[in-house]
Amino acid sequence: MAYRDLREFISQLEKEGDLQRIKAEVDWNLELSHISKLNDEKGGPALLFENVKGYSTPVFCSALATPKRLAIALDLPRDLSVMGVAREWMHRTMQKKIPPVEVATGPCKENIDKGDKVDLFKFPIPKYYKKDGGRYIGTTHAIISRSPESGWVNLGTHRMQILDKNHAGIWMIPGKHVQLHLKEYEKLGKPMPVAVAIGVDPTIFLCASAPFPPGESEYDYIGALRGLPVETVKGETVDLPIPATAEVVLEGEVDPIALRDEGPYGEYSGYYQATFPKPFLKVNCVTYRNNPVHWGCTTGKPITDIHILQALNRTALLWTDLEKMGLPGIKGVYCPPETGGYFTAIISIKQLYAGHARQVGTAVVSCPSGAYSTKLVVIVDDDVDPSNLSQVWWAIGMKFQPDRGTDILKRGFSSHIDPSLPIEEKDTTSRMILDATTPFEWRNEKKPTLITLDEEVVERVKRRWGEFFPSKTF
Ligand SMILES: Cc1cc2nc3c(=O)[nH]c(=O)nc-3n(C[C@H](O)[C@H](O)[C@H](O)COP(=O)(O)O)c2cc1C
């Protein structure tokens, strides 16, 4: 079932007992984010704050903080793991892309503020962490831009800080697609038209924050994930396709040259990223639904909402890229939420020839979705579930030999959010491929023999379990 909008997703969560409406008054200034963060740490439900101090409209938070809610977002069996949801994502998006369809109008046009009427403080935007530079209106949204050279429409999630009533700073990591579009506008000497859709069907956000290859529109993959095209409307002031059911849409332009200070911001690494000058959106028009729901994400230290959802979309895209490259024997892929879905990738393979494990390791750091930020690739045999970190540690402890199993690569595509890189040297990263497989070329008699329990005895023991432990059930 595809959700037409964020509201249908929220209703579904409520039907499944996975939503808490918070009716007590909550301050947008730190209190809201801290409730959400502590709730995520306890594995609590999604939250709808209905009484935000000084505002009459709600804020939705903690939305995708559990594997079950990822499954609800994609309408999959509720007991799937993050890796299981990612596998289904890959299957759906590899089948057929479904482009968006334009409709005449939509609920996002219920209210329209232009010119002097634009006021970003009209919405209950949280300040998430004490040292944040301000209130972040863009955490769970899609920034829509179009390449002036090729016409390619991109959707990306990039944090946005309110700078004043009609300006918001945007952190576009160099090499990310919206930044490539901005560079094209710079060559033309023109401002870049932008629309920002906040409060959308969860597949739109999940795809906007996923590393699809350049030149491809996230809209086509969102359609594939939903099994239905996204309905879009034209902007009031920009000629861009905008999800018709978005709660709030900011329309405006980004000057390719002008910069304003943005930050600090409590990033998903668990550390603040310092203030520095960045491009910003001049908002010329805001359209919004009646009683708009603001969707926010707390980011910050793992593991909460953002880390789980990034683990999903990074795992799904990396797995897809490896399959598209025609690499045989890939059994599982996992970008753990412990490292925010970035920096680390664990792949299990059924080795088919000598050198296979290293081929997979280098493919991970070279493919479009794996190149960015990855510092550690762990390759394990197919007797290890890559999403079970205890099993992964077993493989590292027992199968890995440092001189044989380690390769260091230099000058890779880094994440500027990586706190291990010094501030003045954030542009590239080194990487390690850690091959924790038993070498394929070892002859069978040289291979260590894995201990497995005797199946017949296991069956017998299970049948008689109650005799051995009469007072316990485990
Ligand atoms: C909640 C959230 C916030 C994010 N903030 C930023 C950001 O501020 N800057 C950035 O470049 N990427 C950010 N990302 C990651 C990008 O969304 C991701 O790299 C995406 O692939 C970018 O879009 P693109 O592939 O079209 O370039 C964020 C992701 C999430 C889930």
C-alpha cells in the first residue's frame, strides 16, 4: 500500500499502536528534541507533538527509529530486519522505475504566502541541541533542483537552518547532486531555483536522503518503491515538480556565489559540526496545507532515528550497485546504524574464486553509493550474517590475518562530517578493506573445520528440553 501523504503514514502507525500523541505542552527549544532522542534510545514509538509552545500546529518526530517502522513505511512484513527491508527495497527498485505524474493542483496549495508574508518562524521548528546555531527547518525533507544543462531533477536531504524570516542556510556537501547543479548555475551566472518539500510520504524522504547515481531522478525510484507514481504540482514561483501532498513547500532561489554562516549543528556522528559560510535559500513563497505537520529528525549521537534510516537506504543502494555491477556471490550487505549508516560496510559473500573477496571490497569503495565516506569495508564468508555484529566480530577474530587481510587505500571521497579528519583536511579519506574470509585457494585439508552441532542430537535434546529444565522456559 502506498501512502498518499505523511498523514496516511501517521495514521497507519497509530493503527498499529506505534504512535504516541503528546498533548502536554512541549518547548520547541531543546525540550522536543530531547524527548524524541530519549524516546528513541528506549525503542519507543513515533511521536506527534500536538502542543508545541507558542504554536498551534504539530511536529512529528522519531518516525523511522525502528526496523518495524521502516517496514511500515515501505509496507513490508513487520518482522523484517533493516537488512531484510533493504533487500526488498533493492528488488522493487531494480524491477521498474515509475516516473512522477503532474497534476493540476494539490493540498500543498491550500495556503500561499508570498513576498513580505513569508515567515519561516510561523512553523514550530525545533532547536535540537544546545550549541546548534539556531532552529533547523530542514532535517526530514526533499530539496528539489534541476540541472540547467541536462534537465535532470534531483531530490536531496540537506540540513537547513533558519537564518531569518525568509532565508535558510543549506549544507551541500561538495559532490552531492544539488551542489553539482549549483555549480552549473554558477557557470551561467544565474541563481538556482529550488523547492523544498517538508512533511512528505516517507518513501520520498527515504529516497531524497539516499545516494542514487548522478543523472537519475529520485522521483522514478520513489515511484518504484511505492508501486505508484508520485503526483507532483508546479511551484508558484519556480518551475519544479513538487510533491502535491507535501505539508509545507518553500520556494526560492540559491545564489551560487553568496554565502552566510550556518551552524554549528549536532550531526549524526555524535559531534557538532562547526559554523562556516554556506549557500542559502532566499525564500520567495511558502505554500502549506491547513494545519501542516512539521516532520523533524533529531540527528545527533547514534543510535536513533537518522542512523536507522540511513542504515536502510545506504544498505539498499550499496547492495543494488554491487548487483548491478554483476558481482557474483553477494549474500548480504549491511551498513550498520552504529556508524550512522555511513563509514562502514559489511558484505558477506559465497567465494567463487581466489581474489573474489578483494574484488568485492574494492567494488564497494568504487561504486556510486559506496564511494562517499566509506572508511572500513569488512568482507565475511557466507556463514556470517553481516547484520549480526557479534558474528562479524567472530569472523574478524578467527579468520582475519592482518598482513594478508588488510589493504589501505588513500584519497577517497570523504564525508566532511567525519570527526576523525582534521578540520583543514576534510576533502579526502583513507580507507581500509578488511578481508575476514578464509582464503578461497586454501585446499580443503588446509581449511579449518567448522564446528556444527549434530542435527539429530539437537532434535532429541529439544524434544526432551523440559526434562532437563523442568522449572524454566527458555
Ligand atoms: C536527516 C538527514 C540530514 C542530512 N543532511 C545532510 C546535509 O546537511 N548535507 C548533505 O550534503 N547531506 C546530508 N544528508 C545526506 C544526503 O541526504 C545524502 O547524501 C543524499 O544522497 C544526498 O542526495 P544526492 O544523492 O541527490 O546528492 C542528510 C541525510 C539525512 C537522512
